[in-house]
Amino acid sequence: MWPGWKTSRTRWHLLWATLASLVLPWLLGEFIKTFHQPGLDDRAERNQMLIDFIVVGSMLFALTMVLTYAIGCWIKAVMHGPRRDGDLFPAGQGRPSHDD
């Protein structure tokens, strides 16, 4: 396939972005749900369910952004193509002669 599109750096970016997309919204949602408990909130179950929906939506949006990043990396690699080294430029050609 295209050897340059899945470099080590790109894989680490994708891995960390995927983990952050899943873990951070979940942790934030769990933290916010601690403020909506029976006795503290009249509609605790409803608000906790609403928070769950928002967390799932955030996760899906973040994973979509990670997928977009991966597609962008793939497109960039395809546009660059494989590395090709040309012939060395001869030392004497292409330079103006000095008129000293």
C-alpha cells in the first residue's frame, strides 16, 4: 500500500486521540452525574440519562473527528506518493560562469 501514511508518529496520534475521545467524555460525564443524585436533585434519573446521552454524542463526535484526521493522513500520503530519489545534479552544469 502506501508505506508513509502509517508512520509511528501517526499511529501514536491516532491511538491517543481515540483513547481521549472515549475516556475524557466518560470521565466528565461521571463527574457531572455525581451532582445529580436523588435527594439533591428532584429529577435525578432524568438528568443522569440526559448526561449519558450527551456523553455518547460527544464520544461519537470525537471519534468522527479522529476518523477525519486518519482520512486526511491517508490522503496526504497518497498525494505525496512513494519517495523517489532523482539523479544527482552534476557539479559543473547549471551554474553561471564567473567573469573575473
